[in-house]
Amino acid sequence: MPQDVSLVCDDPDPAFAWQVPTVAHIRWQAEPCVRRLVRWAENTAAGRADQRKSLAKAEFVGGGTIGPAPPTARGAK
């Protein structure tokens, strides 16, 4: 990596500190998402429609596992 494959993990992991190259990942807090999921399950179990949307703050943490797109993917011929 990243010559042939780019890698992004959707959860941070403490082991990333030991990786060479560093792993690109998305840093976010799971607790608000879990609370929303529990609230949705409770409402659904009670027969209440719950189609509310919620947003979670997330941060992309670039790492050494992301390479540039190949020239053909950037529009070069």
C-alpha cells in the first residue's frame, strides 16, 4: 500500500499508532449513534414511527495508506 490499493478504516484503533505506514481512518464517537439507535428501537417497539435523521461529527485522519489516483482515473489518457 498505497501503490496498488488505498485503505481507509471506518473506526479508529489504538493499534494504528504502531502501523507503518499509518492507517487512514475516520475518527468519530460511537456513543451518540448508539443512543440514537436505542431510542429508535424503543420507539419502534412501542409502535411509534421514528424516521428522524441524526448527524454524527466525524473527522478524516489521513495516513500513509492512501495513495494518489492513477493517471487514468484523473482524466489523463
